[in-house]
Amino acid sequence: MAVSTLTSKGQVTIPKRVREQLRLETGDRLEFRVEEDGSIRIYPIARKVSEVFGAFAEKAKRPYSAREMKKKVSESMRRRNE
């Protein structure tokens, strides 16, 4: 279990293990949702297109399928996080 402490300014440090698992980096935005049962869920907000821009830079001989596009974006994000 990952535990953190709330500061007097209302700030919480996300434990390193959780940041790594979610591939969070400085400047990433998070959404907080309070569920009906009182639990809190934190969601990373999708990255901007500009952050993966260039993943399709090489000229394609044919249009990319949705599956190929998803793979290209995933590879680009993975390289960014290495």
C-alpha cells in the first residue's frame, strides 16, 4: 500500500511507485473524483496531441489503421517515459 500525508497547504506527494506505475511526470494533470461511497479516484488527464506529435512523421505508403495508430502512439509515449 502506498501512503502519503496531506500538508497544511492541501498538497499530497504521490508516492514514487504510483507515479511510475501511472507514468506520471512533472506537469502532468490529474482529475480527482469523489465517488458516491466516499472513496476518491484519481485519473491522469490524457496527454496533449502535441506531446506525441511526430509519431507519424515518416511518410506512409498507405493510410494507418486505427490499430497501427494506437501502436505508434503507445510506442511514442513509451519512448518518452524511458
